[in-house]
Amino acid sequence: MNYLRLINKENPLGKNYEAKNLVKVKIKTGGNKIIYLEKKTYKQVKKLLKEMNKHFDTEIVIDSGYRSYNYQLNLMRDLIKEKGTKAFKSLAYPGTSEHQSGLAVDIGFYKDDNYVPKFKVDDFLDEFEWLRKNAYKYGFIVRYEKDKESITGYIYEPWHIRYVGRLAQFLYENNLCLEEYYDFFE
């Protein structure tokens, strides 16, 4: 498994890419969804969420993980119907989504034991700040940072984390996104 693979609009996985080592998530998920993740990603996100949940009254859970090419295609079609061309700033084209690799996790929330299916970032600023400052300890990066939108090509998504292993600490300490790492070092 290449945990450092750059996946974006210019570096697609492609239609026939098959994620490896997927396991079913056996902890609470957003809306009790059935979610799969790459095995090591799942192991590490469980540790991250266990620690994160010690700090907040809201319950933080896995809201999204692996998505097949066809699932992403249907998601994009639905979002285009809803938002028109604005959809392209917030959702990856099929074949270009990190979710297809099984290495990406979207976090979600339960507030007062109720699942929050659509949330405002401003309602969870403390949680997102904790995630930004601590995700690297578990091998994750916040993939789409606010100040990196012109580089990643995506809007700020503080809920979307990506497993990159040991590289996460270097990226965090040097304020680099994955694209910048590839531009400088690959």
C-alpha cells in the first residue's frame, strides 16, 4: 500500500483502481452507515477518535471512508443537480477521490446523542482545531486546509483527513499539503 500516493484531479486512481486491505468499520459511524477503510488507516483513526472524544462533549465519529468509483460518480451527479458548477470545488471527480483509496476519512458528529448529517464548520471550530493540531500524531493530515485551496483545488474541508503515515508529522511541522511535498521532494 502506497500511503504517500498523491491523489487529485491531475493524479487520478482511475476507474479500475481497487483499494487494498479494506476492513469494515466496527465502531460507531455517522448515521450508523456501513463504512470500509484500509486496515492500517482504520487502526489509526480509531486511536485518533478515542483521544479526540476525551476532549469534547460532542461525539466524533467516522462519517465516510472508502467510496468506489461508481459511488463517487453517483455522488457527483447528485451534487451537480443540487449545486450546479459549484459542485466541482467541493467534490472530486470519479477516479480522483482519495476516498477510492480507502485512506481518506471524513469525520462527523453526534450532538446530544443525535447524528448531525449536515453541519456548519463554525459549530465545531474547537473540534476542527484540535484535529488540525493533533491528527499528525496518528499519521493523518487535514487534507484540504483553508490556506491551501489554490494548491489543492478544493475548498476548505477540515473534516477530511488522509492517512499518510510518518510523513504526517513532517507535513504538519512544515505547513505543507501533499501537493507541496510532491512539488518540493518528488
